[in-house]
Amino acid sequence: MKILFINNEGGGFADYVNLDGGTTVEKFFSEKMAHGKAEDYLIRVNRQPVSRDYVLHEGDRVTITPTKIEGAE
């Protein structure tokens, strides 16, 4: 299945990615943001906050935005 992934970390980017059916938000985050902790990010699907066990669907729009910026006071 194909979803739109918007990564707002650093310079940010957006791209369509292909996933296996049944992929949860938690699994998607761990694959795409392996260096980060989920609690340091705002994760939304179709502009709405979702739980980590939400199963992604064809055409979903996933946005990952950091809530903690390194070096910020």
C-alpha cells in the first residue's frame, strides 16, 4: 500500500512510501525514525493524533514532527 510520509525533522521532506498491509504507526515510526524516541515526536495520521497501535491504510498521510529540538533552551 502507498502512504504519504511528511517528516518535519530538520529540513523536512515529504514523499510517498510503500508499506506492507497491517503496518502500525509504532512499526512505521521505528523503521523510519530508528534514532528517535516516539515520545519526542508528535505523530499524526490524516492530521489527527492516533494511538501507536493504529493500523495504517492506503492513502493515509503520516506526519512526524519533533517536539524537542536539540540545542534549544
